[in-house]
Amino acid sequence: MNPSQREMLKGSLDLMLLVLLETEPMYGYQMVKEVRERSGAALQLKEGSLYPALHRLEQAGLIEGYWQRRDDGADRRYYRLSAAGRAALPERKAAWQQFTAAVNGVLSG
């Protein structure tokens, strides 16, 4: 990923994580894989950006983290949308769509 793509990712990461968690709770590496797959490998999340974003969303009350024991006895931290996150998501999606439409309008002249 080039530097300009990294900057664009920073501006859209919170929304992408909320959308991922809209359908089911996920753990960190699962989110990394899902973003890679859904983006056709164009986006590669790193721990250095993923976990600060998850903590930021958790502190804002939009997601909740919880521990779950795996079959092998190890604990894994999962994240799910909170009620506030579920309520905020449609508005955030709409704001993103308005923003990208505006940028596309400028780019297309």
C-alpha cells in the first residue's frame, strides 16, 4: 500500500470496522482477513492501525470487546457492535456516501 492509500485508509477505517461488525462479532485477525478479501487484497490492515481503531471505537461506546475461550483453551478477544454503534452506523454510511460522491464530483470535473 502506498502512502496516499494509507492516508485514505485512516479516514475510512472506523467505518469499515463498524460495517464488518454489523453482521457478526469478530476478532482482530478475522477482521484483517475480511478487509483483505472484501477489498480484493488492495487493503492490508496492520496491527498498528487496527487495534488503536478498535480501542477508539470501544471508548466511543460504538463497539464492545469481550473475551471468549477457544476449543484449545486459549482466550480470544472478540468485538461486536453496541446498541449505540448499531444506531450510528446508518448515519455514518450516509455521510461516507455523501463525501465520496462529492470527491468524485470534483475528480470528474
